[in-house]
Amino acid sequence: MFYKHWKKIALTLTALFWAGCDDSASSSEVVLYGCPDDICAPAPESSSDSNTPESSSSKEVTSSSSEQEKSSSSIAEESSSSEQEKSSSSSEFVAGLLYGVEPPDSIDVKCFPMDSSVSYFYDDYNADVKKMWSEQAAKRDAAAKIDSIKTTLVETPMCLENLRMELESLVALYGAPVTIHNAVEKCIDGSIRPSEEYAKFLKMKEEWEANKPALDEELQKVYEDKMKEIQERINKCLEK
């Protein structure tokens, strides 16, 4: 009976053998073509990884970026501070213009000429011309005195007539006026000041006014001396 079924038994054993081989091949494929999770799974990062060159490089880049940010921030703060100082200085200067505070010496205050003119006669501030006027005043007064005397005379002496004609030759002392154009300047700080030419005139006028009392005394003496001289000539004419 065993002899009759040996072929079937052999086929069954062969089939079992091949089935075992298939299981072995299947399990080996996992090893050959894959990696078990418990073996090949990535290990968790540890604190020691921060000491790796890549981590150090990352820190350096971060540190450099932080330094650049600080430097940019510092430059921005300095620029902002400089702008604030300039703005503050400008505000103080404008406030000075508005409230009459004098600006610092370092600031060059600009001034512009105004449409103004001042005229004066140079002869009014000349001592020699003033003395000549005093003599002319004496001559005018002497001529008027001779006219008054002639009304009391029956016959006017010839010398008195000649003296009267001489006194009529009065010198006209009317010089042309001196005009200073744009005599006044207005500055951006609100102040008003004389121009350079006008300032010289004002200084001359101030000195003139200071010396005027002494000059008036001298002019009075010139007048009196001239009148005395003319009176003596009148007396001589009347004696003849």
C-alpha cells in the first residue's frame, strides 16, 4: 500500500519543502530590502549635537547677524540723535528770531538793504564853512545897519555907498546835498542797522554834536570880530 502512494507522498514532501523555502525567502527579503525600525530608526538628538561644527557655524552666523543688527541699530540711533540735535539747533535759532534772542556768534546773520535814503549837506558839518557863514551873517547885519543910517543923512558919503555895495556881494553857500542810498539794512534776526556809509556819517555827526558847544563859541567870536571891523569902516565914512 505504501508503495502505491509513494509518488503522492513524495509530491507532498516536495510541496512542503518549497513552502518552507518560500517563508525563508520572504523573511530574508525584509533584511535585504528593508531595515527594521528598531535597528535603523534615527536616534534622538542629544545636547552633545550642539557641539558639532555645523551647530557652531550656525551660532557664528546667528551671532554675526545679531552684531550686524546691533551695528545697524546703533548707526540708526546716532543718525537719529544727530538729526534731533540739528532740529533742536534749528528750532532754537528760529525761536531766537521770533522772540528777539541774539543768535550765537558762530551764525552769520544775513542783512539786506532797505529802500531808504538819507540826505545831508556836507557844509553843515564843516567848521571852516560855518565860520564863513558867521562872517556872512555879520555882513548882512552891517548892510542893514548902513541902510538905517542913510535914512538919517542928508547926503550919503561916497565911502559909505561903496561899503554898502561891497556888503551886497554876499557869497551863496548852498552846496549840493549828499545822498546815502539804502542807508538802512534789515537783518533776518529782525534787527535794523545802518549801512557802512551811513554808519560813518552817524559817527561823524556824533563827534560833531560833541564838539558843537566849543565851535559855537568860536563862531560867535568870528561874527563879533567881523561886525567890529565893518563898524569901524562905517565910523570912518561918517567922520568925513
